[in-house]
Amino acid sequence: MTPKTEQIDHNLSLLNFDKIEKAMRAVDWKWKDPKTNEVRIPEKDELRSMAEYCMNMAWESPKNFFSTGGFEAELINGTMEIRFILDRANFLSKLFEK
């Protein structure tokens, strides 16, 4: 197993997809299924696939970062991290408001 595969598999085993699915249901966060165009809350296996995709894309990205569907993956000093973001605030973003 490569370090990339090992880290991604390990992160997938640690990420709490039950909690993510519960949070998405609580806020009625839906994704559009690209195959059927159905808009719905994703199932756990779809969340897992998206998290894996996100980490793979971050690993290949020149910026070592990729985000989609609420997931953020970042490769920091050779270590992959995956997050699911519900909300974020940054005081400095006020400087860039139009």
C-alpha cells in the first residue's frame, strides 16, 4: 500500500459519516446527483466516495488542497487531512466585501 492510499484509507476509517449525514439532514443540505439530476441528501456511501475523491484531488493538486460538497482535503507536510465544513467565519473576509 502506498503512503497516499494508506493515509486516505485511514482517514476514511476515522471520518464519522453517520455524524456528517445527520448534520446534512438537520440542515437539509442536498447534493445534485450527476447521473439522475435528482436533488437529495446523499447516503453514507456517497459521502465516503466524495471524501475519497476530495483527498485524491488534493493529493494531485499543485496547491495540495481541494474542496467539494462540504469536504475539504489538504495535504500538509505529507500528511492528508479531511474535514467536513458546515460553517466558517473569518474577520479578515470583511476586508474583501464589495
